[in-house]
Amino acid sequence: VLDRGMLYPRSSESRSLFNLDGMWNFRVDASPSRNDSFDKKWYLQPLDKTGSVIPMPVPSSYNDITQDKSIRDFVGWAWYDRQFYTPATWNSQRIVLRFGSAHYYTIVWVNYQEVMRHDGGHLPFEAEVNSYLYFDRVNRVTVAVNNTLTSTTLPPGSITYKADPNMYPPGYFVQDLQMDFFNYAGIHRHVTLYSTPRVYVDDITIVTDIFKENGIVNYTIKTGGPSDQISLKVEVVDKDEKVVASSTKNQSSLIVHNARYWWPYTMNPKMPGYMYTLRVTLVSVNGTDVYRQPFGIRTVRVLGSKLLINQDPFYCLGVNKHEDFDIRGKGLDYALIAKDFNLMKWLGANCFRTSHYPYAEELMDQADQQGIVVIDESPGVGIGKISKAATKYYKLGKLKCSKRSMENVYFQECQKHQPNKRRIKEQVKNRKKKVKKKMKSEFFKRDENFGNVSLAHHLEVMEELVRRDKNRPSVIIWSVANEPATNKPIAEPYFKTVLNHVRSLDLSRPVTFVCNQNFNNDVAIPYVDIILVNRYYGWYSDTGHTELIQRQLEYDFRQWHQKYAKPMILSEYGADTVPGIHRDPSFVFSEEYQVEFLQEYHQALDTMRRDFVVGEMVWNFADFMTAQGITRVLGNRKGIFTRDRQPKMSAHVLRSRYLNIANNT
Ligand code: GCB
């Protein structure tokens, strides 16, 4: 398990921050080998000495900033650098350089010396940089970030080289994604230089419980730096700045009498999201460090077929989101965060899933403060997902073995020879065997996603996610993956290990993954606390047939429940809808179809809602960008809001449902 903390950088009496956001120099390494930049050691000189650079905003994805297609679709090393001065007053302090996230693999140099590497987007990383910094002249930070997805990254992906010289130039390759969103890349969140005293608060873990009207605050504090004699003061401070409990131990259990619990806003509209602060004061001969950790007092429990928050049943009126917007891609954007929370409130939503990767800490803060519940998902999307080629082949294979095509074999045989029954039988058998073999090899192609390298990385990513978000009251469920191929036997030990590992890190929240397999073939569901299932009846199957949705969804969900007796959430359902297209009777892609589609799901959900279904989450909150493909018209259009956050007809329908349910429970 990770041996150090990753507290959010906050200023205090003892800590200062210096933001390195802004325009950086930028350049991609588009050399055929994609490695020129390392061969030529770009990191040993200012970036503008290696070739021509362009200004690039941080934070932002770089893809949609320029008019250059090759930058939009770039795969490989992208380079950034900028200069800065270190505040002279920080001379005796510990100085840390922190990245909120960068996608995907990142190497950072300060004054041409490597200071850290990080594997994976969406999560923060930092390093102490004192020994690399100058106080008497300008400093330079250089960043190389590589967005190549491989069979062992999260999300996994692959690179296919195109060898046919008649069709492709030498070295031509394409990146295949196993996920349905654009692979935005770059420095996506804040870059911060911050100072702490040499002896400092390194990590804080808070787990709360409730007993009648009292809150119980179990905490553990880890300190860092030279192990001097230190003393601690730990105080629970309420919103009025009143100290309501305190201790001098690094680990203890405090009682807050007559506590104000943290509630989702739908369960307590008058006082949602009540946050306390754990104020930690560390005194050593090296100075005093003060860190204020926000937290809420609440419990989450799965009991039978119910999901309880503070012992009361919770029903998730949810949306699935993406970090996605025009121009900045996945770059942190406060205006967008504020707008989306306002829209969620307008909609009556009380819950969202961070599909399909951890979202910015600044966004998660709003969930805590506004009383919106979060299903916190790792970037494990599409693990082991069968390739498009395999799916195509599977269908083709079936076709090749169909009765009609076998009749064809027979027919061809009859043309060529005297009808010979034995020979025909043999032919058919051989053909079936060949097709089966090919299908099998395609089916197992993505098994590397379940290998030891992937598993070790997945465990580490989950540790980083739990470390970052463990103190957030809004986070009520950990989701370790979305739609993995858990119909394969190889997925069982993999997911058993990942799910149990997360449980060992945090006993206070249910753990799950989001499943799109069936009740009779999934091998990992036995290891989850709550079942989250994605369904697209009436869209990807029986397209256009909304009249089948109720029957199919109800049958399906009742089977799951009968088998596992766990609470369930419909974690995705949705239909692509082009705003402004109208058809009556409804037709796919029209606004009417989306409305009718959602309403059919709602009717089915209502028959199970008071029983074992504890939530519903539409796919998706807003339209979002995907890779180019023939099934996506400028991205995925299943949003109930457009990409620029205007409502489609469906948003009004969902709004009246959510407000109605919230008011009647
Ligand atoms: C899913 C995936 C999501 C896709 C969605 C769709 O099941 O979880 O990432 O975007 O379907 O629209 O196909």
C-alpha cells in the first residue's frame, strides 16, 4: 500500500501555495519513432531551443486548442515547459510540486533534472523538489506526457501498425480504444508549488460513525519529515468555528455530541452537506504545521436489499457524467463545474457517477458541500473488452455456420462433383471448426488486460483513488471498473483481488464495478456489495422497440435479484438523440424517442423501486466527444443536455420524475 499521503494543497498559517497554471510552451514529438525527443534529450534544454513551440493553456487538454488535426489526434509524447521563481520566503520550508492530473504517463523535470514519474491520468502526483530549486534565479519545469494506451494501462487500449505499403506510409499506426470517449490528453488539472514546514502533516484518514444523536470521528494522522519530538493538537471544528471535540493523539475516536450529519440534499433540503473540519496542529522544533481537513459525519451501509445513508434508505436519482467540454476537453473548468451542479439541482438529481475515471478534486468538493452523492469510479473502463474485429468476426462466424450458408456448401459441392454425402459432411465440419477456432482466438485476444502487470497497476490506481477521496462524505460507493469482460473465467480471480483489496483499504463504503454482462454468465458479481448494471434495451438491442423495454428490464433485474439478493442500481440506460429532430410516432435519434425510451424504463423501475432497486442513472448527463466512428455523430448524443448544456425534451421529463420522487419520499 502507498506509503505517503496526498492531501489536497491548502494554504494555512504554515503553508503557502503558488499556482503554475497559465500558458506553457508546447510541442509534440511527431517523429516516426515517436522517440526523437528522448534521443535528442529535449529535457536538457529549454523547449523552444529544440524546435518551434506554441502556447498551450494549463489546465486543458491540448487536442482541441489548435487548428491542427495532427495535434488533435496525436498519440505519443507531448512536451510542456515554463519558467517560474521560487518565493524567497520559502527557503527554509519543504517545497512540493503537485499535479492535479496529467494524461496519461508523465515525467517531470525541474531545472533539467528528473523529479518524478507518474503512471495514469485522473489522479494527483507530487514530489518534494527542494534540492532541485534555485532561489536566486529563474527555474524551469519541463513535462513530457504520453497518451498511448496499451494492454496494461487503465483504461487499456492498443496500437495497431499498418504494414501494407500500398495503403499506408512506413510506421503508420492507429490507436484502438476500448472506451467510448475521446482520449483527451495533456495537463488536465492545476499545477501547484506549495510549501510546508519540514515536519508536516502527511496524511489524515477519517472514518465516521453515528450513535443516536452523536457523531463518532475515528481518525489517524501520519506525519512526515525528520522524526523530531512532536506534539499534536487535533480539533473537530464546526461551521461556526466552534471546537466541538479535541485530542492530542495521532489516532483516536472523538465524540461529537448532538452532531449535524452529512445528508444528501434530497434527504435533508434544509441542511444538506454539512461539513466539519478536522484542524490538525503539529508542533516540532522545526516549526508548526496546520492543516484543515474537511469531512462530514455520516454512514453508508448495504442492509439486505437496501442502501442506507445514516440508517435511512437512499434512492439514487442519478446521472452519469463525463469531464468533457468544447475546446478544453477534459481540462479543469470552474465555470463548467458550477454550471453542472446547478443543472443537477435543477434536474432534481442527488447522485452522479464519475464515469469512467476519477474527476477533479475541485469538482468533488462541490459534491461534498452541496450534498450530492458520488459513485467514485476508477479509470478501469473496458477491461478485456472484446475488440470490434472480434465482434464482427463473431457475427460473421455465426453467419458462416448458418443453415443457409451450409446449404450453400452443399450446393457448391453438388455443382463440382457427384453428390457425396460424406464429403459434404466433412466440409461442413471443417468449416465449422475453422470458424470456431478463429472466434476463440479473437475472444481471448484481450486476456492480457487481466494479466499480472495490469492487476498490479489496477491495485495501485485503487490505492491512489482511495487515498485521495477517502475523507469525502459525498463518496458512498467505490466502483473499480466499467463494463469489464466479466463473462470470461479469467476475470474472476482478477476482480476478486481488486474488489477485496479496495475493501481492505476502506471498510466504510460498499465496493462494486459496473456490469454489462448477464446474471447467468458474470463471474465477478459474487464479490460486490451492490449490483450496478448497464442496459440498453430498445437501443443496442431491439432498436426502435420501446414496447419491449419494460418486459426485458424487469425480467432481467428480477433474475439478478433472485440469484444474488443484493440491492441494484440501473447504472446506465440511454438513447442517442439529436436535438431538434422530432418524429411522431417516435423514431430513433428523435427527441420523442428519447422521451418514450426513458419513460418505459421508468415504468419498469417503478415496479421494483420500493423493493430492491435503489437507484437509476441516465446515460448521459450531457453529450460528449468520442473518437471518430460511424456510429457517433460528433460524439455520443445520449445526453439529456447538449454538450453546451441546453436541455433536450428528455431533461424536462426526467426533471419532473426526479422532483416528484424526491418530494414523495
Ligand atoms: C456503455 C458504456 C458507455 C458508453 C455507452 C454508449 O455501456 O459504459 O461508456 O458511452 O454505453 O452510449 O454506448
